[in-house]
Amino acid sequence: MDKVERETHDFMNVESFSQLPFIRPAPVKEKGIRLFGIEFGSSSDSSPAADDSESAGTNEDAVRESESSDNNRRFINSLATKTNLKQEYQQESSASMETQKDNKGNDHFELNGYILLGRISLFIEMPFWRCPFTGKSTVSQNMIGSSSSNAPNIILNHDFSRGLYSWHPNCCDGFVLSADSGHSGFSTKPGGNYAVVSNRKECWQGLEQDITSRISPCSTYSISASVGVSGLVHYPTDVLATLKLEYQNSATSYLRIVKTSVSKEGWEKLGGTFSLATIPDRVVFYLEGPAPGVDLLVESVIITCSCPSECNNARPCAGDGDENIILNPKFEDGLNNWSGRGCKIVLHDSMADGKIVPLSGKVFASATEHTQSWNGIQQEITERVQRKLAYEVTAVVRIFGNDVTSADIRATLWVQTPNLREQYIGIANLQATDTDWVQLQGKFLLNSSPKKVVIYIEGPPAGTDILVNSFTVKHAEKIPPSPPPVIENARPCAGDGDENIILNPKFEDGLNNWSGRGCKIVLHDSMADGKIVPLSGKVFASATERTQSWNGIQQEITERVQRKLAYEVTAVVRIFGNDVTSADIRATLWVQTPNLREQYIGIANLQATDTDWVQLQGKFLLNSSPKNVVIYIEGPPAGTDILVNSFTVKHAEKIPPSPPPVIENPAFGVNIIQNSNLSDGTNGWFPLGNCSLNVATGSPHILPPTARDSLGPHEPLSGCYILVTKRTQTWMGPAQMITDKIKLLLTYQVSAWAKIGSGANGPQNVNVALGVDNQWVNGGQVEINDDRWHEISGSFRIEKQPSKVMVYVQGPAAGVDLMLAGLQIFPVDRKSRFKHLRRQTDKVTLGKLLTMQSLH
């Protein structure tokens, strides 16, 4: 008997049940259920307070019953669900309570055999789930979800008042009905709408919305949805809320948020919570679940941050702008919001028989009766301080008592990290006296998001009071950068000013400083029986005996090129031999990074002929400091010589910025590429060069990350791509004319998926390029060394009206197939984009920081 009683006591106080109101009075007298020798749910004579003899008499039965896992599980599920519902009823509105009372007979909440214990989070894998979720996250399950009225809903068009805007049926059909034309038994508010998801062939098909840009890592989100089912339904049937987590370089995973059982016609509440430690490349929320052929109905969906202060941009912080984040800074509201740090604080209008009065205002505070130097006056500022922002602290202070005439006073920050570690950050200190008020000033900045932050003043020896007249903590003003110093007698660098950084640019010193790139170079004064002579000077060079298109003439410029400076390239060139009358000539930069990776940067290209010298012109800029840099000329087919008369690389002239243009109807975010999804075959596209274009399927359905960051929620891509075959030159690929679609002075963003076929020898560069009249403009490039899809991203802006603009994709070696999908070229608002990128950077940094802290 003792053993049974002890087990009963432990069971009733098990820690997982600590948050559940465990005892709920039954509305009617019903037959009791015996568990561990105790009667539950019966009349008072069979309660846990029954006599010992009955308990002793049923000891053996209790042991047997404790071993019956199915009965116990059903009982605990039912009991936990009832009590959880009781808590939710108290939080719901009266209308929701009435709706729930109609369903109170359905007490059993089936959880597929798992036990719901307080706040235990469960991940239950369903047979139709494609991949188990492996990321760090938490999910809590509630029968009815409630949301904070203060937090914004991250679901767009949550009540379908705008049709299916921002929503997408997942491999099925969807439409919206109004309240007065809908299904019987599904009443909605007057003028309301709801969505119907039909033609469902699989249970996972439903309605989805991309929420990637509207959630933050490590924040807890609550979901509340009103759902129903219609058609040939075998009640009860399940409806689920799920997150699809898509990663660019790994498998897609699925995270169930909550499941509810629909047992009759009418709306059911679906509620739960979720949190993600890190944000994947794409997060899609969707509703699924009924059997194939059954329509899924959705009246509304609300997802809010459970604690808005934890969510980025959920509400403005109290410390924005020039506002003082210290509450009651001049003690006009007494000592509200202040406390003593190991001592007592007192409010005064004067001290020392009127000798000490406030410097400003009517009162001041004192930290008195302190026994340690760290005792003082403090205020918590956790909810009002922001990371990555500099704050300026100013406090008007003095000391009094204990025969101390001067003492050190310090402003200090106490920070508690999310893993409960404590840090002390010194802000400012000075020598204060007992005769005058002085200003204590300093600055601080928090790099991470803390759990708790307290600012306080400390320092004087025990027995000496700290007096504070006012306390201010504001955003620090940004100090404009000082002008660069004027250095006299400085020796100019080799690449300064208008000096050409190419050595021996006109071959007046023969072929010194030049070399062949996979071929031979020769100096000439004329060729072709005198028909080819220099355009300027006395000689020219030729790159001959070329066996590859990338063979040419080159010069290393590593020591003479500077990062973050724009250079202008001009070369006078032509071609000769092999019965080729015109061919593409390109100026290219080969860059080797400090970690020995290789990059190829296209500078310029044009069609050169065998009859005239032409100018090849372009610009480049290096953002980092490379290990080696070589500039070279390449392009014509094997056997065709490249002739070079002169080569110049100088600093590009800085053109004074013109006033910002007034652009009407910029159409930000609108793709200017025709038939980008290839729904009309290759219409609008043409092959550049003698290659073949075909449409195939199997490319990613999600936008590339760069486009997704700028465009936000977007309907999935078609999965079709252009397959380019029979390529005999590196520049061959798909092309499209966009002359009439380009607007001057608008910044265009470029984003696309690219892939190469088999047979490549080493890494291959794939490049989106624009031919603007006779100028070559780089729209972005990527290096590919595998059989996966990679994103090409970049941007460009055209400032002078062109007569012809062509976009094309090029790059892999001849004979290697090229695949292109989802090419997006759209104008962006630069100012808005920079702000968005800053917010995204903060999110990523926060996620990484919290992940590192959790690992420690």
C-alpha cells in the first residue's frame, strides 16, 4: 500500500504537469477511472481521498493497470486536453467560448499515441512527409491558438479579402467564396470570405504562403487559423499546419506546427506555436491534411510573434531617435523605475542644511547606506536598448559624507547573456567632489542581443553617498569623417593619376613585359605584304599559333593595380588569318585570391575584323587585395591571330554625380525578361552563335536568394529551363533583346539559376552579360564545378540612351552544355534595398550569434 501511495503522489506532482490545472470538475456524475489505485472523475467517495482499505484492496489491480500503456495513454491524453482547453477557454472571447461549448462532448484529443505533457514539444513524423526536419526548432501544440492583439500578423491577406493574393495552392486548385455564396454549415461574418482548396490528389496538397522575410530567428510565433472540410468526408479527419523549410544546398525539410481533428461540418480552430533557431533560404507556411478528394476550407490565418519585443521590426523601440531611454531621468516622478544596487536610495530637495541643492530641476537622488564600492543607483534598460547602436551616457553627479572630499565615480553596464553569463562593461569614470556637481560622460555599444541589461552608478568607498541629479542615455551622434590629411613630398604610386599601369604599352621596347597565354607572341612592323600596318607607332604584336579561344597576349599588373579604384581599359586590336573575317575579341582579368582561388572578370568585348583596327574599351574595379592579377586579350577561334597595336589601363575619370533623376513609373520589381518561365517555349529567346536552344524540366521552383530578398513573396518558378547544346564557342548561349524595356538611370538587379553539363575540364565561369551598343556590361557571374544549380547575381545601370541592348548568358568552355532557369532582371529602389540588406544582415548575424552561444 505504501508503495502505491508513493507512486500516486509522484504521478500527481510530476514536473511536466506543473503548468496544467490538473483537476477539472466533471459536469455530470460518470463512471470513475481507476489508475494507480485511485479513482478519477467519479463521485467524492471514490476520489483520491478514499480510505486506505479500498486502496489496499486494489493495489494489485493498480499495478496491472499501470502496465496497460494503451488505457493510461488515452486517459492522460484526454485529461491533459481537457485541462489545456480549460485554460484556453479563459483566454478566448465569449463568442469563441460559445462555439467551443457546442463541441464539449468531443473530449478525446488523439495525438497518435504521444502524451501531451504541459509544454513538451512533439515532432510527429507522418508517412507522407518527404524529409524529417533536422534543424533546431521548437513547436508547441494547442487546441485553440490565441494571438497578441499588439503584435502584427505576418500573414498577408489573412482573411482572403483580396482573393488569393499572396496565397498559392500547392499542386491543386484554389478559389475564394463570399459568405453569402458559400457552403451550408460554414457561416462567416457578413461580407467575409473564405478560401476553398479543391482538386486535391494528395493529402499534403493545400494552401501556402511564403513568410521568409517576415520572421526572425529564435522568436516564438503563435498561429490561430479557422479551418474546415467539405465533400465526401469520413469524420473525423485531420487538418495540419506545417512549415516547409527550403535550403539551397541541402534537402527540403518539413516541420509540423499543429494538427486538429475536424469531426463535423463547420469551422474548427487550429492553434499552436513554433520557433526557428536559424532562418532557411525559404520558409513556406501551408495548411494540408484531409484525404485526397476532400476540399479544404480556410476562413482566416493569423501568425503573430508571441513576444513582440523579441521580433525584429515588430514595434519601435523606446530608444529610437534622440529619445532618452532612461525612464524618470530627473526624478520628477519620485524614485519610480529606480532601485538601489545593494543599498538604499532616497529622494531629496536639499541636503547639508541647504548647502546642496539640485543643479537643475527640483529634486535629486542619493544612494546611501552602502557598504561596498559597487553599491549604487540602478535602472534596467533591457527592453529599450538596441544592439549595434552606440549610446551616449551623461549623468550629473557628486558625493557626500564620510569626510571624503573626492572619490572615483563610475557608470557601469551589467549584461546577462542568453546563456546566463554575466558581463560588466565600464562606460565612464571621473573624480567627483563633495563641493560641485560634475558631468559623468561616456559611450557604449552592445554587439549581441542580451537577456538583461542594467545600467548603474558606483565607485565611492563604503559610507560615502552618491548623489545623482539627472541621468541620460541617448543614441550617440555620428561624427562626420575628418578630411584626409595632406601629405607633402609623398612619392606617387605606379598607378596614380593618369599614368598607364601597362608597361611597354606600344611595344616600343619590343615584347618586354609581355607574354603569350598558351600561345606564341611575335612583333611586327607590317603583315600581309604590307597591307596591315600599325594604326599608331611603328610596331604591333600578334598572338599566333593559338589552339584555344582563351589563348592570347597578357601582362601581369599585380604590383600596379589598387583595390577600390576603377580602371579604364583601351586596346587597339584586329584579327588575321584562318579565313576568318570577323570574330569576338575580349579583354579579361585573371585574379588569384590570397587563398589561391581563381576568378575571371570580363572587362570588354567586341566584334573585330581583319580589315580595320578597332578600339576595345571597358572598365574594372577590384574590391579586395588579390595575390596575382593578369590582364589579357582572348576570344577568336583557334588558328586566328590577335593583333594588338597598343594597350592602356588608366584610372577611370571621376564624373561628378548628376542630380538624382526623376523617373516616372519605375515599376520596381517587375521582370523585364519576356517568357522568363518558358511557358511559351523559347518564344522571345534566340541562340547567340551557332548553338541550339531547347526547353527542359527539372530546375528549382524557388526564386534565387538574391531575387527573393528583393521581391519578397513570389509565386513559384515553373521548373522549366533553357538547355543550350552544340556550343562551339564560350560566348554562345541564350539571348534576348531588351532595348525597349530598359529605363535610363535605374538600377537593375540580375538573378538566375545556372547549371553546366558534363564534360567540363575544371571550374567553369558562367556569366550574364549585356551588349549595350558596342559596350560589354557584366550582369553577374558564378564559378561552377559540379552538377548542381547555382545562382548568378549582379546589377547594372545604363546612363546613356543606347540604340540596342541585348542580354545573353555565356561562359562554359566550348562543347559544355549550358542550362539557364528563372532569369530575373528588374529595377530596384536602391535606398529601400540598402535598408533591407542591413536588416537581413542583422538577422543573419543574430542567428549565428545565438547558434554559437547555444553550442557553448
